[in-house]
Amino acid sequence: DQQVKQNSPSLSVQEGRISILNCDYTNSMFDYFLWYKKYPAEGPTFLISISSIKDKNEDGRFTVFLNKSAKHLSLHIVPSQPGDSAVYFCAASAYRNNDMRFGAGTRLTVKP
Amino acid sequence: DVKVTQSSRYLVKRTGEKVFLECVQDMDHENMFWYRQDPGLGLRLIYFSYDVKMKEKGDIPEGYSVSREKKERFSLILESASTNQTSMYLCASRPGGSRNTIYFGEGSWLTVV
């Protein structure tokens, strides 16, 4: 049973518009959340993170929002660029736990 | 820069063969992980290790074993490869503490025929 869920396998947006990727989790012990980006034939690379004491974290064009009561987080990319086209994974870990769980990923396509 | 190196990028093995996937990290991280990536299933945790000679099962350990004899090295072993183990395998490492980033290697594509 997946503890981290990304229910949209794919998303397509126009260049310059906002991309919103969603993630839900079931384990209430999770307190640290991350987003990773993956290109084909490469390992995932870290994008942005948020701890449970915050509800928003920004880094340039990327913003992550956390809604703890809904066990939901989202990644906003504004403005979207063709180079953002990749698979995005949501990940979560729990305090005092060393492991990390990932979602199934969302393939983002940004059209010029 | 953190470096996680997976020894083989592409392997083709026969059903029933014993397969070793090797991973080395150069940042003295306590934790190391093996995931596999499959379409529609994302990254699934096979095993992880939080210290030398210590290991914990992830979500899909069946058919796999691991070895961590040195801090920097974490090996994934397929005792008897099967076609359903054809996948991309990703090694990762992470410093101790739960609020740290995990760093991935480039992945190993394994095809079992």
C-alpha cells in the first residue's frame, strides 16, 4: 500500500503558464516532504523540500505548499518552461526514521 | 558535491543468474538505499541500510538481498534473477537525521532474459 500517492500520471501545460503537481500521503508520521525531478536515463535530482512546521516554501520559480490537515502537498512551477518537462516525484520521511517513500510520479510536459 | 556511483549502467542477465549491483558514495553518509523504478509504480524501496552491516527491508524486498560491509558501499544482490526483476535500479544515500535530502546515482538498467 503506497503511503505517498500521486494520482495524476501526466500533466501538459503551455510554456509560461503555471504547472501544479499534486501529492497525497497517508502516514501521519511524515514530517518532511521533498520534490524530485527526473529526466530519462538519469537519477532523480532534488528540487525543493518543506518541513511540517511550514505551509509554504519558495525557491525561484518553484513553490511547495503543504496542507497537513488534508495530508496534501503541491508543487507550483511559475512560469513553466520547456526544460521543466520531466517526471516529478513527491517524497516523504518521518521524524527519527531513516527511510524515505516516493510516489508514482507525474510526467510534466511543457509545450512551447 | 555528493557523488553516488553505480558500477554498471546497463546489464543483460539470464534467468536464474546471480546478479550484483554495486553502489559507492563519497560523502560519508550513514544511510544508503536501493529503489527500483517501474512505469506507473514510481520509486519503490527495496532495502535500506542505516549503518555498516545493518539493513532494513523496504516495501518490496522479496527476491533481493543486500550487503553493506563498508560505510561507503551498498550492494544489491539478486540471488536468482527473474524476468519480473527487469527494471531500473537506483541507489541513493542520505546523511543521518530525518530532515535531509537523499542523493541518487544515475541508475542501473537491468534486463533479465
